Amino acid sequence: MIDRVFSTVVFAAAALVVAALVWVLTDVVSEGAARISWAFLVTEPRDAGRAGGIAPVLVSTLWVLVIALAAALPLGLGVAIWLSEFAPKQRGFAAYTGITLDVLAGIPSIVYGLFGNAFFSVYMGLGYSLLAGGLTLACMILPVFIRTCESGLRQVSDDWRQGAWALGMTRAAAVCHVLLPAARPAILAGLVLGIGRATAETAALLFTSGYVDRMPESPLDSGRVLAVHIFDLSMNVTGGDGAAYGSALVLIVLIVLLNGLAQSLVDNWFKRRISQ
Amino acid sequence: MFQRLTGLLLAVALCLSAYGVQAADNRLILTGSSTVAPLVLEMAKRYEQQHPQVRIDVQTGGSTRGVNDTRTGLAHIGMASRNLKPTETGLRVHTIAIDGVGIIVHRSNPISSLSNTQIIDIYTGKIRNWKDVGGRDLSITVVNKAEGHSTLELFLNYFALKNSQVRPSIIIGDNEQGIKTVAGNPGAIGYVSIGAAEFSQARGVTIKRLPLEGVAASVAEVQAHRFPLARPLNLLTGKSPSPLARRFIAFAQSEAVADLIADQFFVVPR
């Protein structure tokens, strides 16, 4: 009896979560699908975003994402490798690094926005720019990315490390050819989490990459990302709901595409490594 | 290897600095009110079309940010959807549009007007049910704006209230949120931009505008300067703005942008 109640309750929980997701998706698809067309993707917004398309917004979003990942991936992998392979276990500087990362991971994104505005935009003189926005996002996704990669590397069995030493591999070679490929699922998970958080971010970007909806000409230009565009259209621009739904649908499709792309890239890259 | 890397970095740095210098005299940065930003963004686009070498970046952040950024020089021009406070000195004000603020209730509400005293009593919590002002037996949901919004300051000023006296049921942010909140709540009362309310009503959103002191809450009455509750939408500069800033402000105050002001549901100042 208790078992049956228990299984019903957990099933209901699962069904509730799926229902919520389906509801959101149905709402966005049914309201947004009518707005989507090739012209919507390749023209500039007009009349404060109510009419026209989202081409510059889409380009800005990709710019910010590429800058954020280009800054966060090498740095994050480096820190994760150091923490799991080279640092003295849970002592001294490594322990402090770990605590710092956990604190940073819990900070609300608006705080990163204020920091990014003060540090990248004002102190470093980048102004409102895609570069400032991308670097702010990099700071924001680093803690989670590092922690995910680190735990993935730690989970690799010590047999692999000993095997690599027995073959006379250097530590660097062992990391590149054995440990990183073995930690592939974790790195991918970190990447997907990072992409999701970065593409959906509004608060951290409003005051760093900014509000300008012109086609960016360089990374030093200000550019409005999709999330900021959706927020402005739904909360600030009267009559912007239709375009907001259209943009939201584009954002969802974009995140799905990017996650698929990340998966295939990571898979390909590491498969070659392992087979070499 | 290192030499090549250094060379590359130097080249990048040179490009960036050249870009910075080139950008200095034909680039304007505006920050401030989120109400004014969409309007000025459209004006900036039209100006850029006519002057292809100019770049005008419009950023948001609220009226107070507009004031502060202009005073510290972070922005060439600030945007504010209110008059300056006595402490905000050293700035020149250039009005580009007028925005009326009207009281709205749900469309199903049979009330057709409220006196100023009744509105004050509702917002201070002395009247809590619509039947006390001649309506149905339905409790009143008071929708107030969050601290820092200039519509809130305008509303409080006009009715001589302090925000601590107001007993709100719901606190909201931007205009559009106010319209959506009242439309979804039959007992609600709120105050929003008249142009936006008129437009939403025409599209079938379930709200109703109430007259104030006997004057209908319509764009036409705001235009005629008869509606009592209105605010200026301003551009702010320091005492001596740059030539480009001066030219853009003249453009923003000219006939050439009258259609843009109407498109954003504001009124051209006369």
C-alpha cells in the first residue's frame, strides 16, 4: 500500500514537471510560430521591435556567446585540470579556490552585471560592448563549468592514471589523451549548462552588452541579445507581445541547436584523441 | 613563436586604439529612462540613416541613471521621464515629448469616474471595497508602481501622498506590466501611460480609463494640455553639449520625428 502511494506520488511529480514544460513550449510555439519567417530572421527590428525582424539581435547573441565560451572554456578546463590532477588534495590554495568557486556559482546574475559594468565597461574602458558582455558572461559560467569538469575528471578511475604512468606517458599527455576524453560526458554537461545559462541571460547583459539593436560592426559595438530583446518587448514596449513570442521561439530553437552542436563537437574531438 | 604572438597582440591593440579615436567624434552614448529609450532608439535610427557616419548608442537603466551618467560624463546625453529634482543641478533639460498618466480599472467595472478624494482614500486603504464608491460588492486591488519609477513620483506628487501612506496590494514595474495586471484582475485599479492604455484598449485588452477632474484620459486631452496628470520626457545634457549632441537634440525636437512620437503613444510638446 505505502509502496503504491509512494510510486504514485513520484510519478505525479514527474508528470507535473513534464506538463509544465509542455505548457510553456505549447504557449511559445502557438503564439510565436505565426511570427517566424525567413524575413523575421534576416531583417532589422522596426518601431521599437514591434515590427521587422531580429537579425542584429541574433548576431549579437552569437557574438556574446562565442566571446564568453572562448574566454571560459580554456580557462575553465585549465582550472579543473589543476584542481583534480595537480593541486594538493583539499588543502591550502586548492581548498580556497574550491570555496571561492562555490560562492561565485551562487551569486545572482544581476551582481555579475553590476560587476561587469563597473570592471569591464567603465574600469577597462570597453564601454557598452559585446566584448564586455561576453567577458561578464564568461565570469558567470566559469564556476559551474569548472566544478562540473573537475568532478568529471575526479570520477575517472585511478586505474587509468596508473596505466598512463606505466606506459611512461608524461602527466600532460595523460591529461590530454586519457583523462580529458574519459571525462567527456562531464565536460559536455558543463558546456551545455554554460550555453544554456549564457544564452538565456538578461540581467547581466542589459548593463554590459547593452540595448542597441543595430547590426554590430565589431566586438566593441554595443548589441542587444535575444533575452534582453524579449524582456523589453514583453515588459516595456506596449504591443510588443507578438514579436516577443517570436523571439522566444527563436531563442528556444537556438539553444537546442547549440546543444546539439556542442555534443557533436565534443564527441568528434575526443573520439579522435582516444583512437590515436 | 613569442615574437609572433607579441606582434599579433600589438596589431590588435593598434586596431582597437585607432577604432577608439575614430569613434570619439561621431559617436553619441545615451543612457536613462526605460520609457524614453524605445522612442529615442527609433529617433537615433532615423538620424543614423540620414548621417551614415554617425553612431548613436541608446542604453537604458532608469531616469536617475540618466541624470547621474550625464553628470559624471559616462553618457553624452541622459534620458529622464520626469522633471529634475532640486538637487540635480548642472544640467540642461530638452523636452522631446509629453506622456499623460491616467487611472485605469478593469473593463467590467461599472464605475465611470472617481473624485480625487476617492482615489486618495482608495490608495491609502480607507476605502477597500468598490461598493463604497458606488460600485459592485468587490474588494479593491490597489496596483502601485515600484520605488524608483518616475510615474510613481508623478502620481504621489499630484495627489500629495507619501509612498509610505499607500497600501498597495500589488507592486509592479514597467507600464506594460501595469496594463496586464489590471486587465487580469476585475477588482484592480492602477495608473499607467495614457497612450499605451488607449492603444491596448483599442486592441481589446480588458481595461477602462477613468477621467481625472472631469477631463477624459485621452491622448487628445494630453495634447491639448487639459489633462492634469502628465510628465515631460526629457533629454539631459551638461551646460555645454558637443556639436553632435546639439544637432541630435535639435533633430529630436523637430517635426521630422513627430510620427515616431505618435508611434510610441506619446504626445508632441507644443
